[in-house]
Amino acid sequence: MMLRRQALAIGSVLLSAITLGGWTLFKHKGKDPLLLSARDDGDGKHYAVGYHLDGKQAFATQVSQRCHDIINHPTLPIALFVARRPGTESYLIDLRDGALLQTIASQANRHFYGHAVIHKSGDWLYATENDTSDPGRGLLGVYAFEGERLVHSGELSTHGIGPHQVSWMPDGETLVVANGGIRTEAESRVEMNLNAMEPSLVLMQRDGTLLSKETLAQQMNSVRHMGIASDGTILAGQQFMGPSHERSALLAIKRPGQPFVPFPVADEQLQAMGHYTASVAVHSELRLVALTAPRGNRFFIWDMDSGELRLDGPMPDCAGVGAVADGFVVTSGQGRCRFYDCRQSPLVAKPLELPAGLWDNHLHLI
């Protein structure tokens, strides 16, 4: 009970002076969405937060380590805030009040890579992890839910090096892993093998069986984040680790039954990205893909069937992006969060009554 009261007290203090506004026109799958993300405050303290899109804070729970992505349980009101690489703690949070239910420590010689998924049964969680005894060897840590707690159960190979995001294919049984291809040691973000990177996109079964493993032409193009359409189309964002004067395909696509290839992004947009992409989101109903490029301070939206550029807009340190019924919600590390209405052309941007700045690179809408 003390932990629960402390979490609520922190949530009531943090950012309590923000003026809240009314934003109720836009729904996520027919419901008022709850936006989950990681944030810092001005003193560098780390928080797991939940906000409604009208600006009302649901919770803000202080945690010890910075978090990255978030995944919610399919039936229980809980979510895991996953440690940012090379973090060793992830946090299971009660979505009703922000109470910290459990701190999940990584196993010996392991650290988290920032992403996880929960099986549709609600029984199993898979988290991307690094084997620091063999730096970069990609693993999925397998955890079992016992009520509202997680217990480590085993691990699976990701058939690659430096896994970053893991997602489900639409069948809910096939895992897709973005292996970044970069070796790092424990407690370090220093790249050890830039001249011998091995990035890949892997499809695998839940028992670890490899189904496919594909690469892009440029060896130094680290596959990082993904959006999955309801028809099984995979969009992947990259970070290019090569020379600054070179151009690289920073968005790639794998359509069902087809190879993993670059998405047709014009050179003007590639140049604006600064060799770095952060979050990818797919809007299956509108057939759109959105991409944040925080180093270039740009936000992009394309038609994922025709390749038409729908938006190339400035946005300071744009961070997480997620699909809502009529478009996309985007957070910013330095500026205002926004909603982009994609039902018309040109697209319309609307500021959200959410706290400005200090958001991490991902958001999750439930």
C-alpha cells in the first residue's frame, strides 16, 4: 500500500500545473485512448506515464531507469514499461492508478533492448535482450504471467545480432524481429562491430523455429523499428551507421509473400532524416505509414500502397507515433504533441493538450 500511495503522490505532483483542454473528437478503435509513454522531468528523473488525449493525466510513476516501449496485457489492466538499452529493469504498472506492481530485473549476463510483446492468451511475454557474455547475440527472454507478476521462463534465439523491436504478425502466433546487427557490451551503448554489422528482419515461430531471415543491401543499415499492417505488410525503419555523405534506405517494406526491400522514399526526405529514424506506425484502415525522424526534426506520412508522400512536416525532436481512428498522434521530446487528421488532403495538424517535451521515442495507445 505504501508503494501505491507513493506512486499516486508522484503522479499528482509531476506536471500538475499543466492547463488541461478538451479534446474528445478523436477515438482509438471507438474508445477514448490512453496514451502510455516514458517521460523525464526537468531534473532528469524517469517516469512511466499515462495520459488521456484530452490532456488528463491518468498516472505518472517514478521509476529508476529510463524506459522505451510499452506493451499492455490483453485482458488485465496492466502494462510493461520496457527498459531502454542497456537497461536492466522493466516495470509492470497498474493502469488503473499507476501503482508499480513489479520491477523485472534482467537475468545474469543479460540486458533489455527496449521492446517486448505479450501473447494474445495473456500467458507469455517475449522481450528482446542482449547476451553480454557473447555481446550482441540476440535473444528473446520468455516470461510467464502468474497473475499480475512475471516469472522468467527461458529464452529463444532471434537468429541475429542486437535485436531491437519484436512484434506479432496478424496471426498472433508468428513473431517478427528487427535485428539491428550491432554488438554492444554490458552497460554500454558503444557499437563494437560497425565494419561487420549483421542487420536482418526475421520471422520466427513462438518455439524459436526460424521461418525467414532477410537483409537489406547496405550492411551498415541497422533495422530498428516496425509497424505491421492488418494484411501482414511489414514497414521497418532503419538507422544508418555508415559515412555521413552516403544515402541509405531508411524505410523498408515487406509485403506478404514478397521480399524485404526499400520503400520508395525520395532523396529529399532521406537527406532530411539525418540517417536516423525513431518510431514507425501503420494505419491499416487508411493504408498509411508514419515515421518520426527526431535528429532531422521531421515527421513523415506516406501512402503505403502507392508510395505517395502525404506529409513532410517539421516537428522538433519528434518521438513516438501511434494510429488513432482518423490519423496519427505524435509526441515530441522538445515541443508540443500533435494529432494529424489524415482524412483529408492536405492533412491537418492539431496541437494536443498534453505536456510539452521530454517524451521518449515511443508511445503506446490502448
